[in-house]
Amino acid sequence: MRKFEYKTVKIEPQGFWGTKLDSDKIDKILNDLGNQGWELVAMQDLEMNGNSWSFHYTFKREKI
């Protein structure tokens, strides 16, 4: 039977009002995890009153 392990990474917007996302930083995080064998399976935008305040990226990889 195949077994998996999971990892969740939280990325928060930056800036004075928390509205700035650094796409280069996000790409680096996603690429680094992909190179380690992690596959992105879900992304959740945690928002309140129409404003995003955190993003959770969930990854999985097969357990050896």
C-alpha cells in the first residue's frame, strides 16, 4: 500500500496593509519544495471581509 506524508506552508501578504505578495518568493518556495519531491495538492486563501490575510499551500509526497 502506498503511503504519503503531508506538509502545509503558510505564506502571508506583506506591506503596510498586508496587500503585497512577492511572486518571486512564492515561486522560490514552490520550486524548492517541488525539487524535494513535494507535490502541491491544495491552496487555501484565508480571507476575512474580502481581504486575504494568509495563504496555506498543502503538499504531499510518497513516503519511502
